[in-house]
Amino acid sequence: MERPATTQRDEQELRHLLALTLIPGIGARRVRTLVRHFKNAQSVFKRSPAELMRVPDIGTQITKVILSFDQWPQVDIILKKTRQIDASILTIYDESYPERLRQLYDAPVLLWYKGNTSLLDTNAISVVGTRRPSVYGKRVTEKFTADLVHHGLTIISGLAYGVDTVAHSSCLKAGGKTIAVLGSGIDWIYPSSNKVLARNIIDHSGVIISEYPPGTKPDASNFPERNRIVSGLSLGTLVIETGEKGGSMITARLALDQNREVFVVPHPLDNLQGVGCNALIKKGTGKLVQDIEDLLVEFPALQFDESEPIRAEPKWQDLALSEQSKAICKLLEDGQLHIDTICERLGKSSQEVMGDLLELEMQDCIQQTAGKYFHLK
């Protein structure tokens, strides 16, 4: 794999590398070709037209846009914004860039991230599926995700509605680590309803990443492009539930192109949301999996953790709760309590506490039993 002369880039080298990625039509592969040819990004902008055109796949048009590049203020704005939002940039020339991703033909040159980047080089499975999963799809996602976590695997998904959200949430609930790959800038969580989930991923030693600069909106064209990262970071892709078209089918195809494993959950014939899964199985482009062993057997070289499952953290810790609701849950960690005991320990009246108790029940965090006793679920 090509690398510049030094792995210790200064701010100016990063600035010029970012500038190259912003040039319309150049693409990640040409950026890497130019950096390899001229040893670093700064040198690219100092070359004559003749020197640039001697580089393979760099023709007249690309040469013109490089030499006429004048968006340096925008480059500096992006770098400043990155610092302001407490994000960092990982480049393909960094030692910590994930090796599995580096192998891709069109590997992203830059990755913005928040969280634990050491996860990017761990054994991981991507879990993908429809944004409108059936009850069966949700249940299967929860089951497979928890089993994968209990065998020491990292979970990758795209933080989208549906299966993605269930996979990330189930991973955290099972005490695992997860990677969210965005189709927008790292400061633009989409859907917005997953902002708390994104925060929880980071807080629980996970990581969120994006190849798009801060401020990039979640444009529809970004999502198929980001799917190559979802599949590229993983040992294999598990397709939970999908129609015959859509992002999950794209991810499955990309995984095959990247020489990754594709695993598919079968669906009842009358479930239209799962026809894509059955089609993958029928065509022989994905392995039918009914349980975790069907998946793990494809990786005989890996040593999976067969110990007792990781103890899941209480569900309430993954939610955005009021301070009083958090206090109630902390009390109930020691066991079941009567409402009078809860009120006494909080120094509150029953009228002040009942609203929080009801809300916690609705969020499936606690359960009330006979005699107004409450316990964590």
C-alpha cells in the first residue's frame, strides 16, 4: 500500500490533502495516485501542467482544476469546524487507519471521527436492513446482534432508521461496541432522532465516522457511497430484512465485490419486506443463516469468546432521562422498592414521583408489580 515519505504530517500537509479531496471529479483513487507520485499532497499543487499530465489517469481537465483550485478559505473553514465540534481526522496515510478499509480500491482518503478509533481494526460484522422492519425483522436483529456481541464481535451499521437503529441499540444493551458510518457530516446526525443514540455510542467506547466534511447534509446520493465503508470495515455483512431494491442490497453487492462474506436471514414467503433476502439466498449470493453458529463457522481462523455472555447494562443508561428519573433507576438497581420507599429516599411526594415512574414504564425501563412495587427490567 502506498504511503507518503513520512507518516508524521503537519497541518499544512493535512490542509493540502483535504484540498485535493474537495476538487470536483478527482476522486479518492486519483488523490492517492497523485500523492504516491509526488510523495506528498503539498507537492501536487506546485507542479507544472506537463508534470501533472504525466501522472497516470490525470488528464487535461483534472490538471486544469488542480492548478485553478482557489477554495483555500473553505479548506480552513472545514479544519476550524472540525476542531470546534471536537472531531478528528484520520487519513489513509495514518498508521491507525483501518487496514481492512485501506485495501479497498476506492478507500476514502479522509475519515472524520468521534470516539474510539481502535474499534476500526477489530473483528466486526456489519448488520443492515430495511428502514421499516417487521416485528420479525426487529426480533431477529436483536437476537443476532446480541449473539455477535457475546462472541466478541464489533457491530457496524449506518445509524439509519429501522434495522440500523435496532442493531446499534441492541449492541449497546448487550454491553458491546459499535461503529456508526454516517452518510452526512459528522456534525449532522441523521435521522435527528438518533442524536442520543450517537452520543451513547461514543460514551460506550464506540465510534462514529464519516468521509464527508462537517456541515455536509444527508443527501440521498451519499448513502449508497458510504455503504462501501460499512461493508469494507467488516469481515462480513449480515442482511436482516430487505426488499429487492435499496441500500441493503447495495451493501450486499459491495461486500461481494470486496471479497467479504454475505449472510442472509430467510423470510416467510408472504413477507414483502424480506423478498430481497430470499432472492439473495436463491441466487446463491448470500449464505442462509438461522443461528449464530451458521455465521461463525465461516471464520475458522478466528478465536471467538465462548465464555459467559457479557452482562448487559441496564436499559435506562442508554436513554436521555430527567435527573429524577435517573435517580429512581439508580435506587432500583439494588432491587424492587415500594413507591413509598422511593419517595422517602428521594425526599419527594408521590405526586412528584408518579409522572417519572409512568414515563419509565412507557420506555420499558421499569415494571410495576402488585402493591405498587417497582423494579428495573
